Amino acid sequence: MYLLQPVTSEGAASETPLVAADPGRIASPGDLVVYVTSTDATQAFESGFAPVNASVVELVDGIS
Amino acid sequence: MFLARVTKRVVATQKHPAFAGKTVFVVQPVRPDGSADGAEWVAVDYVNAGVGDTVVCGGAPGVAKTVFGIERAPIRTLIMAIVEKIDYNDLEPA
């Protein structure tokens, strides 16, 4: 589980931080990621269900 | 659904299998006149949109699963149409 700080595409903090699971184990602290929330967060798990509110789904290499 | 302008492309190598082969864009919700309306958002492309396009975005839990024909799709928002023009029917833009 990670604490995520939502940011704009310019990297500025945009919303309050939240806790997210990382079902694919793709992120590390400091990384820029894409996350989903709610039902979509549960869908990120193999089982299709997990008691989470947010999940990391992409590790961002760059934004162009 | 909401109108948005595609502003940037998100490049990622490591991602959930549901995102394989799909392009993710940063989109800026806009009003019909093109002015920004609210915070930017991330959306998965379904119509071969490009940066600069005005698009219709939307989605609901389970929609991406059906659209892409995959078992699990942790995808909230899809780019579902590229807007060519908005006809105001002689009304003032909102």
C-alpha cells in the first residue's frame, strides 16, 4: 500500500493524499503513477475484488 | 460524459494488463466554447484520438470491460468520440 499525492500533469499537488494498493507491484515511492478508484480499483486485482478504494494501474515513464 | 481537449500523452511501460496496447491521455475538460472547465483527467483512448483533439469522454464501472472484451478492466474513463464541430443552433455558447 502506498500513500499517493494526486498531481496535475505539471506535477503540482491537486487533491488531498490517499491510500492506494499496488496489485501489480509496479511502483516505488517517488514514482509518477496512474491510479483508479472505487469499483475500478477492485477490478485491478486478479480476483476482481479487493476491499480497496484506490489501485495503481500504470507506472508513468513520461508525459509528452 | 464530458467534453475535453486532449492535452498530453502518458507514456508507461509497466502497467496493468488491461492497459496493454492502449494509449492513455491527459485530457482537460472544456466548455463547448473550448474554455477549460475543471481539473484535468486521465482517459484511455478508444477512437485513435490525438493531442489537440476535442473529444467526448465517459465511462462507468464495467463499461471498459465490455468495450474491450476483457475480463477485468480497471479503467474509469474512455475517449469515446472525436468532436468535429459543435452546432449551437443559433444559441449563445454556454
